[in-house]
Amino acid sequence: MSSSTLVGDLIVAVSALILGERVVYIARAVQHLDPVRLMLYQSLIGSGGFLLLSLATETGRPTHWRLALVLSILFQGALVGGFNFLLNAKLLQIYRPSGLATMALTTPIWGVLVAAAVNREGLSPELALSTLLVVAGIALTARR
């Protein structure tokens, strides 16, 4: 770790810790709470907090609201984010967080494979090897 990237490294490490805590909390909370209500409260508190933080810290050119911008925010936030949260919460009611985290490690692999297929590009040997190593790691953790 060089001193020039130490702050960024610490931010990523703290973010990973918070994400891990959040997954464990949600896994416990959905055993007693309705996932839809949990998502609603999390969205309201999170959106309100980000709005206040944005108003306090962001300056410069204001956002030019257009229909396409509003629709894209609604699609990403409500449909994609909401659906994924509810599905994740439902899965956490059934499975342990460690089992789901293992499967989540395949997300970058699927992203690369889909992007390569859409763009009709081949996979480099390094990328293929990296994919095999991630799959091997998942297989090792699944055996335990």
C-alpha cells in the first residue's frame, strides 16, 4: 500500500466492512420483518440522507431535469434496485449470508461474459485464467 492510495484503500476497506455488516443485519431482520417494509424504510432513510448530503456538499451546475433522466432514475432505483433488494431479502430468509456471498462473487464473471458476447469479443487468456481461479475459489469454499 503506497501512501498516495492509502485514503482510497481505507475507504474501500471501510465500505466492505459496512456492506458485510449490512448483509448480516438484513439477513437477521428479514426473519422478523416484512422485506417490503424494510426496503421502504431503508430507501426513505438512505435517499433522504443522500439528498441532505448532496444539498450540503455539491455545488456547480444544477441538474437539468428531463423526462429521460426521471425515467432512468425511476427504472434504476425502483425497478432494478427495489427488485434486487426484495429478491436478496427473500433469499436471505432462506439461505445463509455466506452462501449467497459466495454466489455473488460470480457477478463480475457474468458481467464480463455478457459484455464479451454482446460486443462479439474474445476473452483474453488472462481473463479466462482469472475466471477459472474465481470458479475454483467458489468450489473450494462450497466444499466446506
